[in-house]
Amino acid sequence: MKELLTAVRAGRHHDVPPLVLGLDLPGRRAALAELKELRKEVRSWDWQRRDKIRKALLVAGAGCHTGAAGCAAWIGGRDLRDWTRSPYPLILASLKDRDPAWLGDLALRFAGRSALSDAEYTFVGELTRIAQVPLPVTDNLVVGWAELVSAARWRGRTRRRPLTDILREDPHSSALAARLFEMPELPPQVDFYDAPDSQDHWPGALCALVEDGVLDRAHLVERCVIRLMRGGRSVDQRFFLAVLLRLGTTEEEEDRHLRDWTAMATDGITPVASYAQQVLVRLDARGMLSTRELADVSGAVLFRQEKKLVRAQLTLLGKVLRRDASTAGELLPAVAEAFGHEGIDVQERALKLVARHLPAVADPQVREELASAAARLGPLHRETVTALFGDLVEEEAAEAYEEFLPPAPVLRRHDPAPETVAELVEEVAARVKSHASERWIPSSGVAAPSTGDTHFERTLDGLVRLARTHREELTEALREALAGVHFVEHGLGPYMVDPRSISTSHGTSVVVASLLGLVSDRDRVAWRAKTTVSGPDACAHTALNGVLLDRAWEAAEAIAAGETPFLLATPTWHTGAIEAAELVERLRIYRESGARPGPADFAQALLRVRRGGPEAADVAAAAEALGTAEGDRLAAWIRADEPVAPVLRHPATAVSRPSAGNWWQRTTNGARQVLLATRERPVIRHEFPRTFHWLGRAQLPRAQECYHWGPERSSHWTATLPEDPEALAAWLMPDLLFAADQGQRGAVGFLPALAESAGEVGGATHLALAYGLGARHPEDRTAAVDALLVLAAGGRLDGASLGRELAILVDRDLVKVNRTADALGTAAATGAYRTVLTVLAAMLPGLLAYEKTPRGLGDLLSVAAECAERCGTGGIPAIAGLAATAGRKGSSQTVRQAARLLATFPAGAEGSLPKAPEGVDAPGAGEALAPDRKDQGAADIGI
């Protein structure tokens, strides 16, 4: 046993199997007890020593276990899995004296564990081969098999091996491939993004196995139908549809699954619904689809938003009605479902179908039902509906419109710091082990938006407080809870102390590493010196992150000194703001205890303190009465009541659109920029620490795309400046420009928190919102919609100003009309019809004046028409150019929707571009946009 332990401690893993086999059963049990203790000891070693013996420890423990369950758990331990070359051949060697039944039990138990890879799949396969038992087909084992197959396609070759050949060579492919159709989710390696007729993707390869007789075709068809009917992830649905399309279906199979096809057409994703619709057409042609079944499925399909599906269903209904006029009584009420579709062309098509076959309807109750449905059509169709149904159409009494907005943001008290070591350690471990608290998830459009990451502040304050009173207990608990965490084992990495990549979890890690003695004084001084950013390439991300990192280093130093009772900058409210009176009280406690405020901590507190309010004068006097330098600075800060960085309004840099060139050339040349500058704030440069000086410098508008940040790193930005949303919006404007113009993902995530902050919003916030509404990615547009609704709920949204900003951005080709239409349509669908119509009434005149219709204008007009029909146009200025657009020849979406919108205004209502309300700083207000978009240089409208 001693020889085995010596070999393990020396890391001689190749010597372990014969040493294990040389032990009897009691010797293995005794060795296992020693190995378990060694495993605990290893967790506190540095990473070099631990890596040296990890594989030997894994092999020895597996060989010494006498129970299959314990052996499987030992082999699957996460702390023993960090290896490059697979240790499983050595484990098999150490187990070669075991009974086959025992090995089969081990294979079954291990195959049921999570996170299996190709190496684990090979290991389980060898165990079952030796034990001569069937392979335990589990979902986790299928994942490992799929990973092995994926790796085998490239292994040892310059060209990719055919997938079909690899599957044919694996003796377990039949059982494992069949299991794919039973799993809740497909493994990520099961891809099929190749040419539709390619054999070298999973659907093609599986169908090839069907042709070989390895897989049963009828079973796969049955499973594909079941999975498509059940629903699930879009990528999985497309996979099963691709397999089904390749396998094809017989008439008997289609007839047997009639109810499944109707369910898919009703609720399936678009490709699945389209395929199910085609099957229903074939069923109807064979006489297998009854009129009642067709009516039921049509009512649901016509309720969908996809125009292609709706048109196809109306075509099918038209064929059936022409073939048998007696079905009109059952089918026309289903057709009437299309009257509620957002597409005006769909409404017209359904109305024509009803008009053509209405004479065949004898039942007066059905006629009344159709008339009631048609009465819901907009003013554009009112004359046609009245002529069709006559007295059956009753004028509905107009109800008073009520705008539906989410509740206005209410300040919520920030949670106090954890009071116990156990609670604090749990929070620290959760933060440093995952970045879940820093990820922004778009809401549904009406849910409360995410705010700045103030939970980090609670954790940071807790570390300072409890390290002062329970340092030894806290240190020991953190070592145990964070065993195996990378920075605890390997030290702080360069990216964790670099302002370009810092996050709140990294800031926590800096403090914890210092508390655990993992950072030398020399490294701390060197790394903290790098938190100050300067130079022409310094960006807002690095500056704001540098503030966070400098505060973390200062907190680490305060913990080492043990004299700081708590942090001054801990927020009072969930937005990050601090009540001025509370900050005065904290400074009083500092003065009485003899503690000295940290410069970075106090500077952050000043940036967060609420400056305005009726009690500002009294609080300033109380701060001054403290008789300390910090009290005097706080009093002066409150009395000045100035923004951190005043935003300037001036013409933006704009040049003619380049005729050619890459996106980076266009950006570098300053093409089409609509950005804002901020003015210098001398007090920050003179009285604040160097890390904060960037915030006080004058910043010129400059499109600078940065590659060193992501949405998970921005959660603390709004909490850094909770009272200055305008400055933050101006500084981060380039990110929003790139989100709209170049498709940078995640840049809009801070807008909901920005909108919820209590600071004054103005032109910068509205311009930022305009960029966000035109972002390329839907999740970013959803974040902008959240921000719009929050501003509207608080009465802080200037809809006309936002509309003019959007028109300017469209004119510069920085924002696409169709994306803006999608975002505003989403906002309107929450019930904010009046709010959205106010924005569109200011945006549309400029777009309608273009000689060439912008792409997506029809969608934008559709949203405006929907809003106008819902909330009315009373008090909304007439939209210049609307009548001219509605009077054009043709039946394009733009012309139809313009006519629909025009019908909601009083007759003859045609005005000019709406003017900005008095006192509103609206860039570009009252100025006409370029009538011809081809000459962008002639439309140099700045901000």
C-alpha cells in the first residue's frame, strides 16, 4: 500500500495499475481511505503540484474501489477530470481482475452520469465489450458518442471523412442513433446545416442507415411525427423535419396521423407548419379531410402571423369552396379569422373570399356572425363591409381609449450586506463561479427591466465588514468553498486585472484573492497602477471598468489594514443611487471611529449621491457641519448640482456616404456619424483620484468599435453613474451606432437600467433609444423597447423628439426602417398605442418625402395604422405626405397602409412636419429631411 501511495504522490500514473492489482481486498480498502484523505489535501495545493498527481490519484482510486457505484462516482469526480490524455486505458488496466458482472454494473452506472465526452463513450464501450453485456444506451452516452463521431470526421485527415462511413463503422450506431429520437434535446454535435440534398450531414447519414437496414424506417417516421407534434427547440424541430422529408411518408402514414398534421399546422414552427399544411392539402385531395376538420384547423392557422401560411390556407379554403359551395356555412366563419390579421392584403383577400361565397350562406345566424367579424375591420374597409352586409353591420359605440403601460419604476431599497460568514461565502462562491448575475436577459416588453449590478456592492461591503470582525473564519470558509476555482489554484490571470476585460465577478475575485494572501504587495501595486486609463484610444468601457477595479483594489487594502468599518459607496437604492443624508451619516460614523475614507470609495459615493430635491440645502449644511474635508466636498458637490459630464448639442460629423469600402474604412473615415460630445468637468480632474479623470475630460464624438467588452461586463456601468444617464448615453453611443449599423450584439443591454435611473433624461437618452430601436438583433431591440416603456411609464419620454431622432438616423442610413417597425410594433402590442403613434407621427413625414420609398416603410405605416385604429388620432398632428402616398397608383404595402392610416384622420387632414413642444431640445426639429436619399451629403442634419 505504501508503494502505491508513494507512486501516486510522485505522479507515476503508469506504475499505478500493477501496484493496485498486487493488493488484496483489505489492502485496497485501506489504500482507498488514504487516497480519499489525499484527495482532500490536494484541493488546497497549488495547481502545478495538483496537476502532477491528479491522473495517478484518479487511476488508483478507481482501482481500489470495491463497489461499482463508488467507483463510478470517483471516476466522474470533477476535481479529477483535468487531464489532456485519456486516463481510461490505465483505469481499465487496474480493473482487469474484476468480475464481468461488476464491470457491466460499472458501465451502466457510469453511463448514467452527466457530462460524458468521446473519451467516456470509448471507456464505456470497452467495459461492455469486456463484460460481454449490451451497451447501456443513455442520453449522456449518446452525447459522448456524437462528440466522438464529430471528432472522427477530421481526425488525422486534411479532408473531412463522410459521416455515413463513420456511423457504419461503429457497431453501436443502430442503438445510439435510434436514441437520438427519444432524447429531450439533441446533442449540439448533431448538425445538419449543409446542402439540402447532401448525404454528409446527420439526416442524410441516418437515412443511409435506413437504406442499409440498420435503422427501421417506419419507427423513425413515427418518432419524427411525434417529436414534431410535441414541439421543442427550433433547431431540433428542423432536424426531425429534415429526416422526415428525406424518408418521405406514405398515404397510409399520412392518413393515420391526420390529427398530428392539424396540430403541427396550428402550433408548429413555420417550416413544420408549412410542411403539415402541404400534407393537409394532399389529405383534402384524397377526401380524407372533412369540412369540420378543415374549418377547425383553418381558424387556428389564419390566426398565425406568417403571411405565407395564411395565404396558403386561404388558397386551400378557396379551392374547397369552389368545389363545393355548400361548405360556405362552415368554412366562411373560419375565413373571417383572417380579418384580425395585421396584413392589410390578407384582410382584403379574406374579405373578397367572403364576398364571393356569401350568397351560398342561407343561415342568418352565420351571416350575422360574419358581419360582426367584418365590423372589426378598419375604416379603410368600412364602405365595402357596409355594402356587403347592409343593416347587419352595427356601428359600435366608441370606447374611451386607455393607454396600457408598465408600472412606473419605483425605487427599491438596496439589500444590506450579509451579516453572517456563511451567507457571505455563499454569495461570493455563486458570483465567482458563474457570471449568471451579470448576464442581461431581454424581458417580454412589459416586465421590469434589469438594472445595474448593485448585488456586487452588497458582496463587496460584506467582505469589508466581516473581514474586519471575523477574518480567520471568513478566510477558512472561502478557501473551502472556492476549492478548485481557477484563480484560487492558479492565481489572478492578467485578464482579471485588466480594465479592458474586468467584470464585477473579477472585482470580487481581486478582493478574495488578496484576502487569501494570493497577491503579493509588488503585484498589487503594479496591477493597481494599470487601472488608470489614458491616451487617445481610451474608451468609456475601460474608464468605467477601471473605476470598478480601482475600488476593488482599495477595498482589498482596506481589508488588509482592518480599520474600515464599511464602504461609503454602497448604494441606498437598487439603481445604485445613494441618499445624500445617508452619506452624511456614514461620514459622521467614519469621523467618530477615526477611519479615513478611501479616495476611490468616496469618489464613487459622490458620483452616486442624489443631488437634487427640496432637502438638498439642509443636507449640504449638515455635511459641511461635519468639519471634515470629505464633508466639505460633499456639500460643494450637492450645491453645484451639475452633471458629471454635460452633454453638448452640436452638428455631428457627417460626410457623404462612401461609394465602396469595408465597414472599418467607413467607420474610420467618420462616415454618417451621429454622435454626441461631453464637456470638461474640472472638479473631477482636480479633486478625484486619477482613475476617475477620464470621466471629467472633454470627450469628442468618435466612432470607436471596441473588441474587449461584452454585455456581461456592462452590468455595473449604470450603477457607477445612476444620476447621470445623459453622460453615460453619450459615452456609449458608439456601441449603439455599431449595434444598429454593423450588428454588434449585446450593446443595447444597458438601456433599460439607464431608463430606470432617477437622473434627468434628454436628447442623449432619446438618441440612444433611437439607435437601440434600430439594432440588428431582436434581443437588442427588445431591450430598447423595455427602455421606451419605462420612460413612458414615468412620463419622461418625449415621443416627438424620439421620432425626429429616428428620422435623422434613417436619413443617414444608420437605422433600417424594417427593424424600427418591428421594435415599435412590439412596443405597441404591449398596449402603448398612443405612445408609439406619437413617435411615428414625428418620424413619418421625413420618410414619406423620399423620392424612392425606403424599404420597410409599409411595415412602419402598418404599425402606425394599427395604433391609430386602436387609440384614435385626436390630438395627433396631421402627417405631411400621407395623402400623397396613399393616392399613388398600385397596390403596394406602402400605398395600402398609407390609405389605411389616412382613413383614421378627419377628412382633409394634411399638415406639415410637427414642431417640437416649447422648451424641448429636439435636434433637427422643424427641418425637412432630404427628399432624395441618393444625395446624403445634401442632408447634413446634425445634432
